[in-house]
Amino acid sequence: GENRKALDFYNQSLSLWRAAGARSEEAVTLNNIGLVYSSLGENQKALEFYNQALPLRRAVGDRGGEAATLNNIGFAYFSLGENQKALDFYTQALRLDRAVNNRLGEARTLNNIGAAYNSLGESQKALDFYNQALQIQRAVGDRGGEAVTLNNIGLAYSSLGEKQKGLDFYARALQLHRAVGDRREEANTLSNIGLAYSSLGEWQKAID
């Protein structure tokens, strides 16, 4: 499908960038190939490409790009269930995001750190990071990002057994997802609302 087409395209451009000695473009392409494999759920394969992109990002002094790749490596480990390893890479990415003053990147990384802590069962710690992300997203007007963070905060409260509080945050997330037209995230939040109602024994509401 589309992903395989994208891989063909990136692999062709990879050969061209290498032949031209364009290391910066080569790094971007390697990172993009990693993203495609990640979206296919092939995280081990994604890591191979991210790990080739990383030294190139460093070699050309692209610190913003390096932060993005570190974040992607963290996400691949997170998807493989290696939360501690994910946190190591997210923490490196966060340092760089702050160094280059990439506020959007910083918020995304804070969100990822929160998700890793939530998976480790440390929901209170997760909330600290989500709230930091939320402040930045509101400051820069990233409404789509804010909606994702509100959804994550809902998940953390649900994990803490505070289902009603979770539902409040899901409702706010849902409103924003609809406002920015993000159908995929809207579906994700609706599914979380359903789970919250079913855990409260409100089956009819859950089914809706």
C-alpha cells in the first residue's frame, strides 16, 4: 500500500543523497524510513534506520533533528515495551529540545515521557509531565497537541482510579479533536470514554 510506496521513494532518494554526499538530507531520509517502519509496527527495523540517522544528525550539527530522532528511538522502545530504555532517549531529546528552544518538540517529548511513566504504573509522575506539556501547548496555540495531552491526562486519572476526573478530561479532549478535525484522535478518545463508562458499570453509556 501507501507505506510500501513511500519506502520505495525514500530508498531511491537515499541512494541519490549518498551519491551526492548530502549528509543532512540522507539523515532526514533515514529518519523518515524509520517512521514508515514504525507506522507498520516494525519497530526493530525502525530502530536500525534511526540509529543510522543519529550519527549523521550529530555530524552535520542538526540538533533539532537529533532531538527528533532521539524521540523516535524512544518511541520505538516504548512500543516494544522497553519503557526504561524509552525514558533514557526521551530525556536526551528533552535536553536538546530545550537547548534549541523547540517548544513544540519539547511538549511532544514531555508527553512521551508521561506516557512511559504511565505504562510503568507511575501515573502521578506522568501527570507532572503532561501538565508541563499542556502549558507549552497552550502558550504556543497547538490545539491538536493540547487535545492529545488532555486525552493522556484522562488516561492517567483513569489509571489512578479517578474515573470521573478521567471522563472530564476526555470530554475536553473530544471537543478539541472535533474543533481541529482530527478524526483518528477523536475515535481514540471516544474509545477511552467507552472504557471508562464500562469500568463504572454504565454499560449503556459505554455502548453509545
